[in-house]
Amino acid sequence: MSDDAYESSLLINADRLDSSEIKPLQNSSSASYTARTVDWCSKKCTVNLLKRRVPIIEWLPKYSIEDLKGDLIAGMTVALTVIPQGLALASLANLPPQYGLYTAFMGCFMYTIFGSCKDLTIGPTAIMSLMTAEHTAAGGVVYVILITFLSGCIQLLMGILNLGFLVTFISSSVVSGFTSAAAITIATTQISGIFGMNSKSEGFIDDVYNFFSGISQGNIRYWDMTMGFCSIAFLLMLKYCNRLQWTCCGSSMQRIMETLLRTVSIARNALLVLSCAGIAAILISYDIDELSLTHSVKAGLPPFELPSFSYHSFDNATNQTIDKDFLDIVEDMGSGLVIIPLLCLLEAIAIAKSF
């Protein structure tokens, strides 16, 4: 008879035993449970598991000066890219511009510690901004912050439950279709901005309609259009300039030129942002206010605290106060509460698989 079966039989007949016999049994059961718990923890809570959950423990001791040089170039390039991108995506989500900057860099600090994939985008995207705009219209910043928090909780729960295997059921055609749809959506949401048209994005069909409607009404801002197309040409030119072959120079000069072109090509986004900012500053100094600029953005960081789980507002149209508790807000969010974290996961997979 096994120990567990023996202990179970003794517990069943506990009414027939005196206290002197039950006490050793309790001690034995407690010791057996403690031993099993310690054995399970020793198998599960290992150093390898900790390194998988917190990868910075593994790669930080191996970090070198050469890694730092590359990361500094990449960091400066990405930073000067996500600043205008964050401002644009905040506008796309109908949020104040500073929220685009918050989302552009806050997640990176956490991903530095817990991130396990280098080929991943951490920050706002056009698809998520469009989906967030629906909740901004319903409850403003309060709804957006709360749905961001709840989406993170859902994704954390999926990680704890080891639901990553669901990724294996997503076919390459689905990822390809999602990537193509994202590219078309991003293009249609930005095309009006290139021509200087100030129209809010309300979906693919509305974006196309607003674009052609704006052209027919002559709402094009030619300074903005010129800056937009020159920026596209500048980026494309620098993207392919590192492919130039220098055969007329010596070997040392050839290496220098190839290194210079490769660096310029990598830092093309940063160079574009700096160049456009310089051009805008020069035009303003000559009292030429023709470009659509971001102007002032609220400085500082928001307070670090839990989101508000209730909503209070005043409707000027009906002169009534609107009060909603957490359940009412969740009901307003509807299926978006589940769709948004799943789309975030699908978007991350699509980006990672493209590499």
C-alpha cells in the first residue's frame, strides 16, 4: 500500500483512533505535503526559467562597447522617428499629442527588462490608433487609459496561462493579409495629411472619400504637399544610397565612403526630422507660416497611478451629468475589450515573422 493510500485510510477511520495516533499522522501529512511542494518548486523555479522570464539577466553581463555603439545609433534614429510618428498617431486616435509620446517610450523601458524578441515594435501603431479612436469618442482619455490597462491585464493573463501555443494556429496567409491590410490602412489615413488636409480619420471608405472631396474643393496646402513629397523622396534616396559602389577610390577611401553611406542610410529618419525642423524654423524666422506644425505640447509626465475605474462628465448638449461605474464602462467597450489585445498580439506576430 502506498503512503498516500495508507494516510487516506487512517483519515477515514479517524473517529476510531485516539489523539496520540492522529497527531503523528497530521505531522506526517504536513511533512509529505511540504516535501512535494519543495520538490515541485525546485523543478519549476530554476535559474533558466528566471532567465526566460527576465532576459536582461542573461544578456546584460555579455553586453559590450560595440553593442552600445550600435544601440546608440539605432536608439537615436528610432527616437527621432517615433516623436513625429507618436504625435501623428495621437491625432489619429483623437487624443492630445502628448499621449502619443507617452506610449512611444514608456513601454520600451519595461521591454528592456522583460523583452525576449528583438524584432518587435513597442509603441503605438496606426491600426491600434484607429481602434482606440472609437473609445476616445465614447469616453475620452479615461476610456482609452482604462482599455489600455485592461488589455495589458488580458495579455498578462494569456502569458501566465501559457497560451502562446495559439500562435501556431495562425497561418502565414492570415499574417500576410493582416500586414497588407495594415499597410493600406496606414496609407489611406496619412494621404490626406501629406496634401495638408485636416480631416479626421473615420475608416477606410471615409478616408478615401474625404481625400477626393478635399481635392475637388481645393483644400490642398501646397507647402505641406511639397514638404511631404520631398520627405518621401529624401527617405527613398537615402535608403538605397548605401548600395552605391565606389570603385574609383583606393581601398581605404572606399571603406570610409561605404561606412559613411551606410551610416547615413541607417540614420535617414533622424536626418529627415532634423532637416524638416530646421526648414520650419527658418521659415518662421522670415514670418512664413505656411506649414502645419504641431506647436506646443504639454510638458512633463502624467502621475503614475491606477486608471480611473469610473467616468464622470457633463454633457453640454443636454445639461446633464454623466456618471458611469466600471461595469458600465466595460459594457460600452463591448467586444473591443477582447479584440484590441488579440489584434495587438497578431500585429506583433506579423512584425516578428517579417524578419
